[in-house]
Amino acid sequence: MMKNKALAACILASGLVFLPSVSEAAPVETDMNMTVDGKAVGLEGFTLNHRLYVPYEIIAGQLGAETDWNEQTGRLTLRLGEKNVTFTRTDDVSTTSATALVVTSGEVLLPVRSTFQQFGYGVYYNPSTRIVQVKKNAEDDLSPSSPNTGMSTEENTTGGSTGNVTENTYGDLLPVTILTDLKPDQTTGMRIEGVVANESYIFTADMDTRELYRIDATTGAATVLTVLPRTGTGMTLDTTGNLYIASGGDEGVIFKINAADLTGEPFDGSRVETFASGVPGANGLAFAQDNTLYVTGGATGNLYAVMAGGQVQTYATGLTAARAEQPIVVNGIAIDTDGAIYTSNTSSGEVNRFVVRTDGTLSAAEVIAQSPLLYGADGLTLGPDGQLYIAANERNAIVKVTMEGQVTDIARNDNTGPLEFPASVSFVRNTLYISNFDLPRGVNNPNSLGIGASIAVVKQ
């Protein structure tokens, strides 16, 4: 491993500077750690194009897999029982291929996420601890586990750029509960869209009154912390606990609230900082591992990268609306440990993936899945199993999308709740928090039934 340390030292000594919006051109040592099934693994890892790579011997050892490395062909095969996966050397560091390996200074490096996932493991990154958690059968953590309802199973298959998508539209569903009803005296008339949570609190905002709510994760007690300068939608937290809130419109701004203000008494709105402006249509927010904040532009079709100093870089995704009545094409957003950016297309009912290339340009949209189950795809997030979870607002449903493109409902109901036009989702461990936006649209029309604007919960 010393030769890799020497390589990293040479890179630094050469005076090369890697900007936040541009992927690394060579492996750089990282202080991230890894656990496999809860046990710490000795790791000297590297990041390359925002992906975590480690020597193949480490992964093979954890899997208990046999290996066959052919230096002449640049091919490495891992064998575990009847499962064989072959990886091929690549010189294109911007590739999103799950079977691409990198060779540097004689060291053969494999991408952690995609390698483990191909052997049935879930991979989850905790940005606050910088630990990559790898779990066998982690997908079971959020698989529907309720008793069989006796309903028949119907499968539909639709074509997509990733191949066939199998949709189980009548699978067993997870129970949904209401943590808090923000206005128990009314079932309509309040709109909350964004939601984000940590171990102690859930945060959301009323778009009409601009009130920012802090909700106790244990009791559900809600406190109005402040009144925002403008309407707030998408939300996210950085690794130090600061809260960022998107506020769209033609100008578009990103607000920042310091972590200390989130845990104290209610405060005046003058303490809400403007972190960035010039992000038209600002909606969903997600941080990459290099602390670049990525923002979706809704109906503009844009994706924005906001640097630590508030500078904004605009990327045109090229996506256009499939439904005139629903023009939002870049809505929810999540970023995996490899640096791939996932967004929901509300207009077409699909999930797209993008990569920021090494030259700073954005790749073309890659369709991960497109399905009727994703009708009204809104907020999305990565779960602890490394798969995507999406609020399908017009179906009153929460949908799971695997990286292989399988689309499945994990929760859904009619317009009587508890899901009522679910807009945004946020995971804390195996608990999924959901904001009920409660618009009278799709399955949720009319919305005069049920509980109204509230925070719903799905958990094992």
C-alpha cells in the first residue's frame, strides 16, 4: 500500500488542484472507514471521481471469494459459489459501469458500492461519521414484511435504457403511521413539501405561512422555530448539522440556518442566511461527498452545483416535460457514495442518473427506471440498503427502485390517508419520514378526507 501513498504524495506535490465541481483525475487517499456486517474493516481507501475504491483483496477477503486477475487482459473475476462477476480495467474514470476496475502503480482497485451490491450486499454511507456500512441482505431491512393479504400478484414489464423493469404492483405493504398532525383542527389548507431529519428532530416548512417547524422524533411535538424570508421547499443537512432550504421562483435562492439555531429557542427570521442565489426553480437539495451542494431546478430542467462559497454552476439536463399539465422534470435528488446523482422526473414518472465528468461537464440522463408506479415521482432518497425510495405523490405511494431498475410499492393508500400526496422523504437509519403535502390531485383528490398536512413514518 505504500506505493499508493507515494502516488498520492506525488499528486499533491505536483500542484494539481481539484475543484469541487470536477472529479478527481487520479486516486486520492481518503479517511473514510468501512464496516461489513457491523465489523470494522482495515481500510486504506481511495476516492476517484467521487467513488470509493479499495484493493480487490480487501473485498474478496470480506466476501470469501476466489479471485482470478489477468494483468495482460486487465480482467479480474471474483467467484463466490455459483456467482461469478468479471471486472475490466478502464481508463475512463467518469464511467458509471458497475464492473469497471482501476489499476494504479500495480494496485488493482475495485469500486466498493457496485462490487458488494453485485453479491447481494447493501451499501450505505453515513456522511456524519464518514463510515461506509456494508450489510449482507440489507435489502431485507426495508422489504415489506406484513402478512400476506391474499391479494394476487400481477407483473408488468416495461422497456427502459437499463433493460426490463419488473413491477410488483400488489406486493405486501409496510405499515404507515402518523408522527404528528401539524394542524389537527383542519384536514386541508396547509402545504408542507420539504422534509429532512436527524436522530433527534424532523424539519419541515409551511409554504403558505413560511413557518419552519422542528418536530421531536420521539414525541412528535412540533415547534415553530422561525418564519422564513420566502417560501421553503426542499431541505437537507450538511455533515455538521446546518440546515439548507430551497426557495424557487425565477431567481431562486438557498437559505442556510446554523446548527446551533436548530436546537435552541425560536428565533427571528433575520438570522436565516442566504447561502446562494441565482438558482431558478430551486427544489431538491443533496450534498456530495466533496461538500458540493447539488440543487434540482424543477421545470427549468436544470441541475445546479453550489460551492462552499455560494458560487453556482448550471447544468442543462436536456429533459423536457412529458405532460403539459406537469412540467417538473428535475425534482427530488440523491447522491450515492460513487458520486452518481439521481433525480426524479415527475412529468414522465422516471428516475434519471447523471455523473459530473472529470472535465466538469454533466453526462446525459441515464434512465434507471420508468414506470406507472412512479406517476408523480417527487422527493427521493437513498435507503440504508443502497436503493432508492421515492414519494409518488399522485398515487399516495412510497416506491422502491433498485439500481437494477426493479420498481415496487412499499406503501400506498387511497385519499383517506395516512399517505396524502406525499412529497418528500428522509431516512434516519431504518426509519423513513415523509411529508404529506396533501394537494387534491391524482388518488388524493378530493383531499378533504384524511388527516391533512402531517409527517408520516414508515419503519420496521
